[in-house]
Amino acid sequence: MGAGGRMSAPATKGEEKKKQLKRVPYSKPPFTVGDIKKAIPPHCFKRSLLRSFSYVVYDLFIVFLFYYIATSYFHLLPPPFCYLAWPVYWILQGCVCTGVWVIAHECGHHAFSDYQWVDDTVGLILHSPLLVPYFSWKYSHRRHHSNTGSLERDEVFVPKPKSKVSWFSKYLNNPPGRVMTLVVTLTLGWPLYLAFNVSGRPYDRFACHYDPYGPIYNDRERLQIYISDVGVITSTYILYRVALAKGLVWLTCVYGVPLLIVNSFLVLITYLQHTHPSLPHYDSSEWDWLRGALATVDRDYGVLNKVFHNITDTHVAHHLFSTMPHYHAMEATKAIKPLLGEYYQFDGTPFYKAMWREAKECLYVEPDEPNKGVFWYNNKF
């Protein structure tokens, strides 16, 4: 605005919504990965062992602080405050533990430090108490990053074409059906994915993250899958001993419900990062790595962005450069947005509204034109 200038009218809610749902370009980008990397300040790619450990210490301090408060003082509160305090604890502890999970995820990407053995040791120690097979998930997740947006080779939340959607799906696309689907997905989706590859890439035989000889892994990875299994089994045995000593109800309140919230956030975050009406998916005739990596969306979780170490609102940059530490991802995202232009997708819709909308709108994918390898979400049966 200036002398003789004009001030443009602010965008209405309708215009903003239309912009968020506008399809991103699917043609070959006019820039390369090298061009994107040059736009990012070099220090953003540097990993600091000390700084990374500071986030571990901080998160674990908060976890143990919440645990101490809950186990030391909740029983002293008079009714009904003693009953109201537990849901508050569950939500707060679940959110902070999701942040712990994200740090272990960083380790799996070798984004924690310059030392692979440090990353793997920290990742295994942090993931195992959350009942995550660290190496097993590390390798399947790496393949997800290598094949994002591919209908044949992506590893997680691979949408189905209309011809392969279950016959009963159209009867679930209503409010009661969506509630049921979301509840099952958020509570059981993560363990079902690990144990039975539900929503994952189809294989020619049974695939399981706990099976060293399953089709997900190659011969070089099998020993580490055993190590992951040992980590989960050890954690499960410790939980069993705690249940014997403290009781199942105590364990459920202190550990079980927060873990359920962690699992729910993992599913929700991943689902919303890769499910959006504006995002394309590709078959083998069209897919390439860069377009697949760009077929993701940054979301806004409010204050939880910081709690989750910005895995929510810097996901595009993460898919482009997965070894970049999370504490540089915001700066990198700001640096690449001008270059990416319309290829960058951000949706500021509150996550609970976005979850409902995507569950309604994104039921299957199909191409706009027959025999074209670019697929878009749809919900019309």
C-alpha cells in the first residue's frame, strides 16, 4: 500500500478453502532436487549430536514429570477432580510421547547425528518401550520415502483404485460409518499395520514387521529385524512384570492409554500427510521420485507442531531431504516455498476437521482420463 496504491481485499473463507483444495501440478517440475537443495541454507543439513540429545532429555524429563505428578498426587485429589485429572494426564502424556516417537523416527532417517550407531542405539531405546520394532519400521519406512505417491510400490496408506474398493465401503460413507471407520483406524490401525501390513503395499505373500524372513526385508536386514523383535519382547516382559506388581488397571492408566493416544496420532499424522483431495498418486507409467515426494501436504496442528517437533508442518521438506534434522526443517521449508510455488501444498484446516473431510472425500483414486497414470481422490460410487 502506498500513495495512489490499493490494498487488496483479504481472501474470504470460501476462497481460502477453494485454494487449499486446488489440485497441485502433476507435470514434471521446472526445477530439480539439486535446485531445491541450493535454495536451502547449508547449515540446515548439519546435525548436532548435542542439540539432538537436548530434545531427548527435555521430552523424557516432561514424560517423567507427568508420571511423577500422576502417581504421587492424583490419589490425593477429592472426587470428582481425581477422575478428571486422569484424562488430562492421558492427553498430555500421549502428546509428549508422540514427540519421543518422532525423535526415534529421526534416528531411523540418520537425522539425529553424524554417527549411524548412535542413531540406531537411541532409536532402538526410544522406540522399544513404545512397542515399535525400530529396525523393522526403519526399513519399511525408508522404502516409503523411496516410493512416495506410487500406487504399486509405496509402503503405507496406499489408496485403492475404485475397482478394488470393498463392496461395503459405499455404505460406510455417512456420519455413523465414518465415525466407526475413524475409531477403528485410529485405535487399531498402527498395530494392524505392523502385524498384518493393513493399509500397506500388497505383497505376494503374508507380510509382517516382526517376521525377519517376510517379503518386506532382504537378507542384509534380517539380523536387525531380530534385534527389533528382542527390543519389543523385552519391553513387553517388563510391562508384564509391572502389571503383576502394580496391577493391570494401574498399568493401563499410567502407560496403556497414553500409548493408545500415541498410536492414534501416528496414524492420524501419516494419514493427513498423504491424503488430501489436491494430491495426485501415480502408476508406474507416470511416477518419478520428485513428483512423488511433492505429493505430500504440510498441516497445522497448532501448539502440537512444536510438541511433535514439526513433523506435521514441515513434511514436504522432510520427504525431499529426510536426513535433515527437525530443528532446521522450518527454516528449510520457508526457503523452498518460493521455488516450489504451486508444487508446495499447505492446508491450515484444523486437523480434526481435516480428518473428517478426508474420510468423507478421499475414498479411492481414479484417473481423470482412461489409461492415464495420474490418479486423484474421489468418493462417488
